[in-house]
Amino acid sequence: MKFLAYGPHGSESAAVIDGDRTFDLRPLIGEARVVDRAFLEADGIARTRAALAAGDLPELTALGAERRGAPLTPGKILCIGLNYRDHAAETNAEIPAEPIVFMKAADTVVGPDDDVLIPRGSRKTDWEVELGVVIGSTLRRTDSEEEAMRAVAGYVLSHDVSEREYQLERGGTWDKGKNCETFNPLGPWLVTADEIADVQDLGLRLSVNGKRHQDGTTANQIFPVAEVVRYLSEFMTLYPGDVINTGTPAGVALGLPGTPYLRSGDVVELEIDQLGAQRQTFRDA
């Protein structure tokens, strides 16, 4: 199944795709606009399957050009830095001995095709296509990767937009370059874990103004998804609705000749196998 949201910003409605048909999720999700912690804690994925099997959800036939919102209201957004061997190489960074962890605020999330705002004064706004992992059940410290993966509800395409000057040249943590307004487009779908046969065999691609810059695979991750989820559980409790951005492959502006950072009017298109595609226009804030 694929969960999605559609409609005006702040007034989205939830839907679910089953096969090639789309169904209204509002009878199950109540007043919530999109999937959130409460829905997942209430076994919402299993209840959706049961409702589909029973024919209890009305079919939607005309979404057409409706705006797509983020399919999930996240709790924590946890991010893993330098998690692809080729990305570490292009930025002349050492392979980390343990995952590098930082956080993004949930209010950075926007829809997959919404405009992204370049902060005032920014000179080094950069792109990063990433696999997002969505937690579906509470996970406290575990030493088992199998237990960690049982806590995963599904996966989502995530754009971890970054401002490199703020991130790397202003001292302190990376968070300053990661939490600007609109800096985490999410979606178009939350794809349930059972739909993905091998999460370590997904292609990731990103283009700017039609020119391909990133073309990688999750097989190149330094710390695979199962290890990342298990590792994070050592330091914090993971709750339903938490999202983990698992790093980006080579091809970011920071590592390219001439460092072609984003400017107003640039169009970024990105996709991950089986998780859909995004398209954003970057605008000056």
C-alpha cells in the first residue's frame, strides 16, 4: 500500500493506493489530515488493509492535478550524515566509524512538489536525495537488527536540503544548515515495508534543470538501514511517525567542480525506485 495526501496546504486529505486504485482514507483517519503517530499507534496500517479487503473505503477516481502534500506528519526527523562511500569520497571526508547523527525539525517538511525557499543571504543551498525510513511501532534499545526492522512501517522519498555555509562554516552542529523553512520535501507516498523486497537495492537519482547529478544505490550505504535503526535505538526511543533520513549518494553541489549551488528559479527533480518522484522550484525567501 501507498499512503498519500492531497489538497491545499494545511487542508490536505488522506488517501491510500492499493494496486492501481486509490481510496479515501478519511473514514479511518478521522480528523487527522495525513498519517501521523496516532494513526500508526492505533495499528492504522493493519486496519487499512482490513478495510480495503472488506470494501469499506470509497474509491477516488479524480484526484487529477490536486496538490500533493507530505504523506506523513513526522515526530522526530533523524538524519545520518556521510552514509554513502562515494559521497564521503567526493567531500574528502573519512569513512565514519559510527553513524553521524543530526536532527531536523518536523516543521521543515513540505509537500513533494512545493516550492523550496532559499534563505535570505544564502550562497550555498544544496540538494540531497535520501531514503526516508518511517518508524511504525515504539522501539527502545535493541541489539537485534531483526527487531529494529520489525519496527519499520515503510519508506518515503525525502529531500534533505542543506545550506552548506550554515552547516560547515558557522561553527557548532550541522543543524544550522538543515533546519531552514521548507528544507525537507517529503513524499509523494509512504510506501509500506512489505512493498519493498530489498531496501538495500534501491536506485536514487536527482537532476537540476534537467542535468543528472546524483545516480546512486542504497547498496552503497556505509551503515545499512537495519544497522541505522538499531544504532539510533541505543540513544533514544523511536516512536511511530519518526522519520530517519539515511544519507545521500555522491553528486551534491558541495562535491562538484565549481560547486553549482542552487539559485532562484532552479528546478530540482528526484526519485527513488518504487517510492515515486518529486519536483521543486527553488525561490528566494
